[in-house]
Amino acid sequence: MLGGRARARAAQLLDDVIEAFRPLGYREAGRPGPLEVRLERRGGPPLRVSYVQRGKVFGGQIALEVATADPVLPATARGIRGHARGAVRMRGMAFNARGGDASAEALARALSDNSQLGERLGQVHFDRVRVDPDGRAVIGHIGGSVVWTLFPPLVRQVPLVPEQARATAEALQAFAAASPGRG
């Protein structure tokens, strides 16, 4: 099955993703699973790099997610989702709280109003941006992923280029700096 081949390709691609972060000072600090690694560096938040599968029947994606390894923002009931502002050219980010959590709504407004965070995320070729309920910032990346289709049978990887590794790490640092009470 192509989904199995795609997972095997993602496991191999994880080493390439680690190498993209190495020039930034990150080193491997553990592999909790075959498709997940923790990266650490002095002076920056540790990162969790992992793959998640989307789609199953006629095709799908083993998508790269880069997240802060530890919570950097306050916990919320159901998390926060972000989307780009602007139809053609990104002009910042808009964050929305999931559920009716008043503290999550306030955090979403603060993140939406944070121009430095929006600027940093504007450099990342992301598919999805969210803050998990525990406070971990997560960027679903376009690069570093594996795409597969059943018709025609195809497994193709999208590399993570060093410039995108840097932009992603800087965006996650901006999330950490945006935490209320910092600064």
C-alpha cells in the first residue's frame, strides 16, 4: 500500500529535516517514536518535529509539524487556530479561540495583534498554525512532507529547505516571546 511506503519515506526524511535545523544550533535530544524527534539548542525553546498522517483512501499526506516541545503559552480549553490575513499577500495573522473560553479569546486577540509574530509567520510556508490546549505552538509545514496518491500511484517528498527551517524556528521563538507575562 502506498500509505505504508509514504510512512517509510517520512521516517527517512526525518533525518533530512533534522539536518536542516542543525546549522541553527539544534541537536537531536531524543526520538519518542519513528516519526518524531525532540530538538534542543542553547538560548531557544526546544522543538518537537513530528509527522502526522492526513487522508487514507485515494491519497494523503504525511505532514511535517514543527512545534515547541514544551508549552510556551497559557493553557486553554480547546486551543487556538490561526489563519493568514490577506487573499494574495499575507498581511499578518488572525487567531481564533475554539469554544467559548474567554481567556483563550483574549490570548487569540493578543496573538492577532502581535505584529512581530505575524511578520515571523509571514516568512514560513505553512499549511496550518495552531496553539494546542496545553499551550504548545504548532506549525504544520508544507516543506518536509510526503504526499501520496493512489491514482496514479505516486509517493513524492517535498524537502524542507534551510531557509524554511530558520523561518519556522524564528516563528516558534516569536510565539514564546508573545506569551503574556514575558517581556
